[in-house]
Amino acid sequence: MASRKILYVCQEIMPYLPETELSALSRRLAQAMQERGNEIRTFMPRYGCVNERRNQLHEVIRLSGMNLIIDDNDHQLIIKVASIPSARIQIYFIDNDDYFARKAVLTDTDGKEFADNDERAIFFARGVLETVRKLNWSPSVVHCMGWMSAVMPIYLKKVFNDDPLFRDVKVVVSLCDDRFEQPLDADFKTRIANEGVQDEKLEDLTLPSYENLYRFVIDYADGVVVASANADPGLVEYARQSGKPILEAQDPEAEEYFDNYNRFYENL
């Protein structure tokens, strides 16, 4: 199989966050694809609960310093990096004090989802793409894992589609057990439009629920992975009906598990 350049855009990765189905898969998949000869770049948000000293994060000055405008407000983009020695993989972290300094991931101490999670997702996606541009690295596949990465397909197909680095990229979306209960901010659709996305499908985000967000994202994807047996059944069926390539749910302990991912990327 020919090697590919794969960009992983992950909501969470073990060991930087506690082990969950998603954080463990994000960690194992990046390592497995690198071991199969692919060139990998992996990104996640630098949530405030990620211990920088213990995990040996350090800022990459040459990649940091850009300001991203979200809702007419400037937010500084800070890039940090750390390595997982046992896996021989490097993780890039998207950081910003306004969005990621709080000592939590997606919810507050009462379990209530943060009101600005939509802006955090926009900043994360923009931050990843701007950093990849600075690296002058052209991925052949971008794999989005977790709803925090869900803005990425929209950007790649509607905002960065003329950029030579991303023109021929294939976008993969994982359906995970990562549901949020309350819809995102009601202005999410407007914020996406203000990013340069002009598309009648934006009407699907008038109510930015989890289901509507993922239907919207699947429409922009080139392939869909059912990454969890607990993925939303309605969204799994929507992906099947879309006619797009789909990698159905697998047994994570199966011998062919990661080889199936590799073949899926190859056949996009």
C-alpha cells in the first residue's frame, strides 16, 4: 500500500486526557497508521486540565503568535507540542487563554456544556488549518474524531478548498459515542457563515443540535467511520444512505482492525 499523509484532528487523546473509547482510539490509530508507513500529524485542544509539566508540553514559537478573529474578536493562537515516547508520535496542541485555559474539557463542574463550545470548535479548526499551512504540509487525508473537530470538513470544502495544500484532500468523519445534549449557541450558523461559508445547507444548522451538526458534517465528508458501537443509530443510517464510503463498526480487538482503516483511506 502506498503511504499517505494523514492529519488527525482529535477532540481528545490519551494520555493527555483520561482514557475513554475516543481518547484511546485517537492515540492507537495515529500510532498504528504511522507504523504502517504513513506520515502523521495529530492535533488536539490544549484544555486547561492537560498538565503541561507532567506531559512536557512546550510552545513552538515559530508557529505561535497569529491572531484569529472569531465574532469580530481577536484571539491569540498558541501552538504547543509534546511527544508520546512509547508510540513515537508527536501531538500538536491548539491553545488560547480565552477558550482553553479553564480546567475542564467540554462541561463545567455541574456537567453543563460550555456556552461557547461552538466558538471553541471554530477556533480549534481554524487553528489546526493555519498551523498546517505554516508547516507547509499537504495532507492527503484529514480524519476528524470527536464533534469538537466537526467544523473541519466545512472549512476544507468551502473556505480552504482553493489552497493548494488542501485542494485534493479527502475528509473522513468518525461517528463516536460523544453526544452533547444541549444544542450549540443559536448564532453558530451565523458564525460559520461569517467564516466565508456560503451554502444553502447552512439552514440545517438553524437548530445546531448534535444530530443536525453531524448530518451537516456528513454531507461535506468524503468517507464516514462508525468508530463506536454506541454511535447514534440515526446518524449511522444517514451515513449509509448518503452513498459515501463507510467503514462499519468493528471489534477493536480484531487482528485486521487497523489494517481496515488503512485500506479505507486508500480507497477513498
